[in-house]
Amino acid sequence: MITKAAGDYGLDPTTLAVLIFWESGGDQNAISSDGAVGLMQVMPRDGIAATFQCPNGPCFANRPTMEELKDPSFNITYGSKMLAGLISKYGSAREGLFHYGPVYVGYSYADAILGMTEMVRQTNG
């Protein structure tokens, strides 16, 4: 699933695998304290995430449901498409990851994902 999604959306499969490990530890049913769901910890339109309000209404109203995001294939596809869009919009993997990750951690999230990606590459030759 990771390799397919990476290929479909032009992402590095190692980075995608690291992101999944970092976000959920591979638990498809993971739910964060902020309400993010599944392998790639995507914010859904329901649950805790439904309480987040933006200037034009609920912040995640156009997102999938928690149940949809618990499906590994759906979550990886949706999260990969979202990440690819952010990388395209902001011009680099670091900037895309910065905008994908938690808003309150600055670049430490992006740098950790990219750093771990390099470690995996070096370990696997």
C-alpha cells in the first residue's frame, strides 16, 4: 500500500513509511489526543476534530469520517494525496511535512521525519 501510494502521488516510499511509523506506530486504529485518526493521523470531519472552528466554520468539514480513516488503504491513499498536495503547494518535502505535521512544533516534525528517512536509507544501503 505504501509503495503504491508513493508511486501514485510522486512521494518517496521510505519517507512515507517513516511518516506512518512516526504518526501511528503502524496502528490503523490510532487516534491522537487532538483527534487525528489512522496510520497517517489525518484529521477527520467528526469526533474531537469536529470541534475545531476556522473563520468559515468547522475546519475539517470536508474530510473523511473516522471510520473511513481507520481503513489502512483509504488512510494511506488520502494522507498521501494530502501530503503530495502540500509538497507541491509549498515547493519541498520539508515545507510539505511542516504543513502536514502538528502546528505547534515548528520544523522539528519535518526535520525528524526527514532525518529518520536518511537513517533508514543509510541502514539499508
